[in-house]
Amino acid sequence: MAKVFTIPVRPKLGARKRERTSDPRYVDGQRLLVEAMKYLAQTDPVKNRSAIELLSEHVRTRFRMSDSPLG
């Protein structure tokens, strides 16, 4: 069996954290999803219920690895 060696690395305490800035495309995308849910609810809420739930879940989680505003 092979042995695994780990070499600990001390954290840099003086390092600055990167400022996060919001991407307007991400915010516009979330706004578009909300408008789509409103449209689906007005046209036929019973028939479009599953689509509304899917969009609602996406808006509620607000962040997924595939659409990160950080790029």
C-alpha cells in the first residue's frame, strides 16, 4: 500500500479578500425568470404549475454553480 503525505500550508492572514461585484446580466436573468412566472400564472396557473414550480425553485436558490455571476 502507498502512503499519503500531507504538507500543511499556513493560511495567509494578511491577504485581502476579493470584493464581490454583482453582474447586471445575472440580475437581469433573475428578473426575467420572475416575469416568466408571472406570465405563466396569468395565462393558466393550473396547467403551468410544474413550470412555475421549476422557475420558482431556481429563483429561490439564487445561485447555482452553472450560472455563477463571478464567471
